[in-house]
Amino acid sequence: MQRLARRTVLVAGSATFAGLGGCLSTGGGPDRLTAGILPDVDPDTAIETNQPLAEALERDLEIEVDLETTSDYASLVQAMDSEQIDLAYFGGVSYVLASQRADARAIAVGERDGETDWESVFVAHEASGIDTETDLLEGSDIEFVLGDPISTTGSVMPTYYADAELGIDLETAFESTTHLGAHDAILRTVRDGHADAGALNGRIFDAQAAAGDTDGAVEIWRTPAFANYPWTVGPTVDDELADRVQDSFTTLHTRVDDELLEQLNVDRYVETSHEAFTDLEEAVDLMGISEV
């Protein structure tokens, strides 16, 4: 199948929604899926990382898979709610919101070293004087950075666990708290000394550390683990196709080389369902994020 190389950035409230293809065709059966990719790193990187996955799905399903990304997390939820995307790679919180608003259904999550849960990691600049999480308690002059406001590992769960386990309100305890968006931006900002500390996705931090790209940023604390990053289908995908897509994910590791899986930061994909996100849904409701 000839791959259609295309990358679109969707913007919330923009007319670009109306111009997108990718919804399922009628009459002759589906011949294309539009997959939305969470912008947890810069948009070009997000698309580049997932392009080989899209091509592997195309070969297996014999359906063209177009990749789209959005300007922020909420826009991806809106895109599924307005049926502009059929399949999506969400964070845990954005998935919960999409399930509530758009009847999104989680079908697969990545497994790494036998684990499917994720953690948030708190980091500090090496010259900040912040060596442990308890140093944050004395942090009235700290400049702190977080991710997108509905990023699971970059904002919501760090905020939730900082309050529950450390007694710190990340939004009000410091001299400043800034939401930057992508996890790589958080790490760069702390690493380069433009902020004292921040929180981001633990696996992204670990991957950057393994690549030697964290010099200047030191880990000070990790949250407990939680469900995150499901691949989901939306209301435009019927049950039969959803089962095929799920099977394509869960057998991917038998069809591709280890390099592709390493690029996706997984060993394989395994089945999941909404029940895996019950605790996260409770946190979303408790923090009032359902109203965002």
C-alpha cells in the first residue's frame, strides 16, 4: 500500500477541523483511519516517532492510517468528540475526558519491562539547592514548571501526589508555576537552568538520561505508578474494526523489529480496557478536571 505522507496540526476551535478527512467511508467499508497523536513532545517529533507504527498498522489492517497531532491536549479530546479522528494515542487524563465526552474506548497500552503503569518524576537544576522532595517545602522562591494542564504525567498526577503525599500545592506554593506543554520542553527548561524544578513523564526522563541529555537536571522524587497512555478508538470505529485494531496492536511485536519498538519505548502492546483507568478517573473527578 502506498503511504500517504501527511502531518496536520489541529487547533482547538479552528476551521481546520472541518477540512480533515480520515473518518470512515460509507457503503464500501472503511478504507482509512485518522489517528490523533498526543502532543507530549513537539509535534514533528510526535509524528516522526509514530510514523513507523502507522505504516505497520496499515500493512496489517490494509487500511490507510493518517497521523494528525494537535496544538494541545484538550484539542485532541475535542477532535475525537467532533469525530475528526477515529483512533487516538491519549494520555490517561485526556483519555478519561474523551471517554466521558466522546465514548472513546481504550484498547491497548504499551508494556515495558513487564510494566504498563507510568510514573511522574520531579527534577531540579543541579545548582538549585533542591536535592530531595522535602526541599520543595521550603520553596517560596522556587520557579517550577509543569506540562499541559491536562497532561497526566506532566501536570495532573504530579499535582495530585504532591498534595496527597507531600502536602504541597504545586500551583500556589512557589514563586511561580508555569505550564509549558511538552515533556521535553520541561526537561530542557530545568536542565538549562531556566527554572529551578519541574515534573515530567518518568519514562521520557529515563530515555533522555540514557541518551545523555539530562546533564544539569537531577531526579529528586517519583510518584507512585498509575495507568497512562492508552491507544483508543472513537465512536466512528465499530466493534468489529476495533477488535481488528486491538489485535494489530497486540501482535505488533511479532511483525516488526526491536528498533521500531524501542522507538515507541515499548516491548509490546497488551490489551486494556476502561476498567484500568478507574482510579485515574476518580482523581480527575476529585480535582474537577472533568469540568475543564
